[in-house]
Amino acid sequence: MHIKFRYLNSVCLITFLFVGTFFTGVKKIVASTLYEGQDWSTFEGRRNWLLGLNWPAPTQTQHLGMVYNLANLYNYPASSTNSNNAVNYTSKMFELLTTYDQLQSSEFFPLGIVRAIYQFGDRFSSAQMSKIGKDAEKFYFWYGGGTENHHLLRLSNAYLLAQKFPNGSWQPDFPNPKRSDRIDLPLGSARVNSSTMMKDVKEMLRLEGQKRYAHSFGEAASPNYLMAHLMPLLHLYEFAVDKEMKGIAHAMILHLLAHLSVNVYRGYILDPYPRFYNSLYTNGGKGPGIEDGVKNPTLLLNWLYWNQFTPDAARMTTWGDPLWALYPAISSYRPPIVLERIANLSSDNPGKAHWVKTTEPGHNGSSTSAIFDVAHRRVWRDKEFAIGSMTGYHDPSGFYLTDGSKLGIAYRSNDRLQYLQAGHPYWLADEPETPSNFAWWQGPLSPFMQVAHEKNTVIVMFNITDSDPWPTSTRKDFYLTDRSINRVRRSEHANAQRKECGIRFPITMDETSEVSNADGTKWYFLREGHTYIGIRSLTPSTTQIDNTNVWKALYATALLHGGRSQTGFVVEVGTSVQSGGKFATFETFKANLTARQPSVIWGSGSSPSLTVEYTNSENVTLKTEYDTNLVADAEGKVRMIPNVWVNGVPEVSDSWPDLDARLDATHPLVTMVDKVLTITDPVTGAVESVDWRGNFPVISSDVSTDITLIHNGCNITLKVLSCRNIVLPCETVTVTVACYDIMGRLLDRRMNIEVFSGNDILIKDLKINGVVIIKADCRDKGGRYLQTVSKKFVIMPT
């Protein structure tokens, strides 16, 4: 028998199931120094580095401050000064809020308190716990509202606080519709008890989950908002006692992470994405302010879950929303290994390029609509690069944020900036006429931009009316010139829209060059490593450099044809022979593309549509015609989806799938059809699925392990076979054995027993009286974590 014990300086978070309830215990030794050569190859290595950073002292600063409290609760043992300070601060958090606006903040603020009282509840005295419950009852608006993330946060907090305080009395809605700093206004709706609130919220969350499985949701792949969905779902999954509620949370987590896994490339969430500042950078985040995703916690989630890009320690503990990375790190949840494989598929494996198609509807968790009510999203991921694009419906009267792009290309690079984007200054049109500060790139999402996309080739078209067709249809603060109200200002240009359309890219590209055409247009060529990008302007163009923010942009000025100002770009991306591509050199690539000029038909008279046709280096002909119809449908939506033909075959984009990612027609990766989510492992073929066609989700998985147990008095003989359908052979299994009495009290725990797969081990002198939980962490030959599986045995003493 080949057994060895590994003694670690940190003990992994153990979550075990007993009579339908999760109990959680955590201990950790603080790692105060970041050592060079830190092992980030495993989830445990990354999470332990993150949680062991020098986090600031506990603080009372609302939802972000609670991250510091949680870090200190995790890092320091009970009764230590740091732990006691964190407990004391947490117990007083709710009482600090006294105004009307504060007391309706039932979403982000209670998030950290909920985790603290569940994960570290044994550190709070009964008086402190009682105080937290009574103070929480002062809050309002528990039954959701706002956009999707606010809705989910409120419902999750409501359910878990009601579960923790069963005798509570709760105010589900606003006490009074009038906003005021007074807290003595008469209540607008009756209070409910904890049992009623849990029942109501469970049904709301069940319906919310069904909606997501029916037609996804607008924030499914938003870098800014994805984590705001994940955190409350992790709480429900870990701490809800009700198995149906736990299943609802689990199904929604899998849906969220499945979307992320196919829309990410080396840490970068591919454009397009709703609701985010489009300054979204990778490779550590060492640049100035928002230029490195100060409001982008999902960058760090991609590091934590998929081991993509290298973070900078400072951004972890000091920068705004990225602090939320602590929540999934401190959680017991581990994403299935299949999702990690899919997230890294294209960048790790040459020849594994694949399509992803998704439909993004509006914010179904709120009364407001999305940026684009229906966004048809396309992603092409290859080893050296990935392209994301979007077409969709425009809602002139809807709820808009300005940020995001309909086209983004990311590529492999060690530079801080490693992508390009296309756009038009519709939202920030009243920034200076000469965009030397590139300010309008904070809002390039234009309704007058349409995209056709076939694998490595994109045609971008702009067809701009002279005056804004919807100058006052949207939110007033998105139109007014008053800069004190909102940075989005369109009023000065409403009757003379800006005609500059551009593509921006970092000035750190390895190589750039231009080739002029006889008609005054140009081919622009960019190289970064083995990635080659060719950009053909459709009208005369210029370039401009923003040295401060390390950007360069090329601007094509739209020319008047048929009553509209029109321009665009043809973009093709290739790779070198070394990376599996067809081009021996960058010069070969440039010569090939300059011989392939696009055909352009400008609109004229009463037919101002723009038609572009281009045959790429793979001899695939992509043709597209701009849709100029601005008439809204019965729901007030304007269809802005171009007509597209690929090798003469029309594309039917209105029958877009909810989610379809595949290597080819016979090898799906992630699909969502008729409320069934199917995730297929690209290595083993194992399948994880969620079927939500009934009232509650049914979750199934091919991933399993064989654990057999023989007990003899105080001893256990344990056999752990290879974890099936993961990576075969599974070389080692790290086992935790925990024994409990019939009341669920821990009697004995043996941890970090590393077994070579298939061998027997004998564990002696165990205290056995009730339930034994075996947790097995399967690892490959390199020690890389693959999957955690567990099994419960009921054993009475003999």
C-alpha cells in the first residue's frame, strides 16, 4: 500500500453535507509574504495566496469594507485580536445605517454580513447575533427590484437572513414611495415573518432561475456584474438548508459560469458585453486607474477559477469591486473541471478553434430593458486570438449604459493591453471635436454600427443619420449637456451627429504598417507575436496616438451617400506557421490581404443601404448589407441586424440559439436548448447537465468516483478508485475523513491523506458514531486539482 501524508501550512475549506445542512469550518495560517515562484497551478494555491495577503484591518465601510472583515476572520483564529475586531465591527454594521436611502440598500451592504454570520457564526456571541438580527429588520426592499444583480442580491440576503433569524419581522418593500432621509415614515406594506419571507423569496428565485434557463439574461457575461450574481448564489448554495433552494442556486451558478467559460480568452471577457466600462484590461492590472478594470472583479475570477493572466497584488486589496474576488475564494464551491477546460480550450490547444453563439435578452430581473433588448453575440476563439461581435435590437426609450463595444479582438501577448475595439461616438458625442484624449472611447457602443462576422473575418459598417432619431427618448440625464448630471451628453450634437468612426489598438504592438490604396483608403497591418491583424478602411482615414493611455486609433470619416454618412472596416486575423496558421511571415500575410480588396456599394437616393463583400484568405466570401430601417416594432424596438451571406448562403440570425458553443457540428461544448443546459468535456466526453423544464432543476453529472469503506470498530479501511470521466488516470486522491454523531457534532477528522489511486488505506482509532463523510480531491500526475467528490456513510458503532 502506497500512502503518504502531506502537511500543509493551510487547511482547505471543508464543506460537508449532513441531514441536508451545510456546516462550514475554516482555519488558516496567515501568509504575510508573497514569495517569488508562488505556485498558482492549483485553485488551492491561488486562493491561499489571495486570502493570505496583507489585508487592511477590519473596517465598518459598508459592502467593500466587509471584505476586510471576512479576510481577517479567515486569516486569524477565533479569540485573536484581529478576529475579535472583525466580529465587533460586523455586529455593529447594520446599526450604522439610519437614513432612508441607506436602509433600502438591502443588496450589497448585507452581503458580507450574511457570509460572516454563517461561515464564522461560532465567533459571535448570542447577544451579538441577536443584535444583528434585530438591526437587519430595520432594512426595506427585501423582495427584489432594480436591475438583475440588485434583484438577486436582495432576494438571496432576504432568504438567508430569514433562515438565520426565524423569529424575525421583515419589511419586504419600500416603507413609503417617497425618498427621504426620514426613517419615521408610515409603512407602505405589511411586514412578514421569516417563514413567509423564505417561502416568497424561494418562489421568486425559482421563477428567476427558470427565466434564465428559458432565455438567458442581459448580465450573463458582463465583467462588471457577473460577480454580483455569483456572490449571492454561492451564499445560497452553501448556506441554504432547503435542498430545493440549494438546487436552484447550483443551477444558476452553472448557467453563469458556463456563459463565462465560453466568452473568455486568457482572462479577457470578449466583447460584446452589456453594462460595463469598456476599459477592460488584462495581464496584471498595473496601469492607471480605470484603464486596468478598477470596476472589473471578473478579471480576478478568471484568474482564480481558470488560472488566466497574472494579477498584481495591490489591486486585490485596495481597488474597489475587484475586492469581491475574496468571496469565491473563501467559498467552499469549486467549479467543475469541465468548465476550466472549456475556458482554457482555445488558448491551450492548437487546432481547437471554435464558435460560440449566444442570445442576450434584456434585464429580465427588473422592469427596465437592456442596452440591446436582444443581442446576438458571436465569439470565435483560436489559440492566438479571439473575436467577439454583436448585432441586435435597439430600444431608444430603454435603460442604457454607454459602455461596451460591438466588436473586440483579443490576442496573445505579454503586454498590459492586448486587444482592439471598434466604435462610434454616439453617447459621448459632446466630448471635444478632436478626440485627443480618447474620451469618447468610454462610450463607443453605437446604434449606427452593424457587424457581420465569420470566424476570423469581420465587416464593420457605419450608416449614420445626420440628426439623432431619438434625441430625447432615453433617460434625460443621458442627453443633457450639464456635466454635473452625467458624463453622457448628446444634446450639442443631436442635430449634427459626429461622423468619426474608429478602431483603437495599443501602441505596444510588436509591429505596425500601412499600405495605401489608389482611392485614398488604406490597409493597416498589426502584428503581436504570432498574431497578424489586417484592417481595411472603406473611406479615407487617419491615425492618432494617445501616449498617456498607450493607445493608437485609426479614424475613418463617414462620407455622405444616399442621405446617410457611411464608412466601415474589413478586419481579418491570421496566424503564423509556428502557431498553426498558414502564413510563414507577416509580409506574406500583408501581401495576401492587399491583393484582396473588398467590394463596396454605397447607398443612393431612396436606398441608402451600404453593401460590403470580401473574400478572405481562406477563400470564404462574407457579404453584408446594412439594415437602414429605423421604424420601431410593436414593443418599441428597432431591429438593427444586417443581412449576411456566407459563400452565398444567407444567415438567419433571428433564430439564434440561447447558447451554443461547439468545435464543429458533432462536437458541442456548451448548449442551452429548451431550458436544458448541457456541458460536454472536450477531453473525456463526460457530460454535466441541468434540466429545468419542470418546476425545479434536475442536475446530473457523469463525473464520479468509486469510494468503498469497510469499518471494524474504531478503524476504517478505505479504497478510493480512479475518479472517472475526468483525466485518466487520476494519479492521486487527497482524502478527508470526518466523523459526526447523530446530532451532527464533529467527533473526529483526518485530513490531507494522499492516496495513490486504487490502493487501500487503513485509518485507525477513529471516533465513529453516526455519519462518516469522505471527501476526495482527485489530481493528475502533476498534482493539478481536477475535481472534488464526496460520499456519505451512516455507520453505527458495533
